[in-house]
Amino acid sequence: MSTDPDSTAAARDRFDVLIDTIPVPHDLGPYLSLVAMDGTLSQVGYLGSLTVETMDLLLGRKKLTSGGSGGLAATAAMLEFCAAHGITADIELLPSGRVTEALGRLERGDVRYRFVLDLSDLG
């Protein structure tokens, strides 16, 4: 949805909380525009150094937070919450034998969803 300008414009100022799980450095401005007045954009994962336009935060009294790692107990609680509420991620599941292919595609930027390697075939 974030690559479609019409969808993004229609969702402007709509979300009280938006969880950003994009695993690479990116501009947070377009995502802050989706957050409603007094809302929060929560960044999950390490992106390195980021630059944020303060106007993106000031207009609408928006907050930018970090999810941190939380540890095992917090991660388990989050996964239980997601399971109870039907919250899932779009992934591409690959058998472990295709790890080289996955790494090559990552290098080429030929990835639409996160890769998950199925390690059950290692047994």
C-alpha cells in the first residue's frame, strides 16, 4: 500500500499506532503522515542512523518510538497477541537448501516479502 500514492493519501492521518517493520533504512516521513493526531509510529528493528524532519512530528503532535528487542518473554507475549488477533506477516517460505538463492536475491533486491527458511528438512 505504501507504494501506491492514492492508497497512501486515502490513509493519511488514519492510524493511532503504526508499527514499522521495514528492515532497511527508509524515509519515515510518509509513514508519519499516516499517523493520526497524538498517534505513534513505532519503529521495530535496527536501521542505523536516521534523519527525521521535526515538522513531521510537530504537525499532529506525533510520536516516534522504538519497539526495542524486549527479550524472550516480551517476544512470546507479542506472538501470542498476534495469534489471538489474526495479525500475520507476508513471508516467502523457502526450504533451507535454498539459502544461497535467498541470499543472492537479497543482494539483488529481488525480495517482496521477508524470507523465512524452513529448517525442518535439516533433521
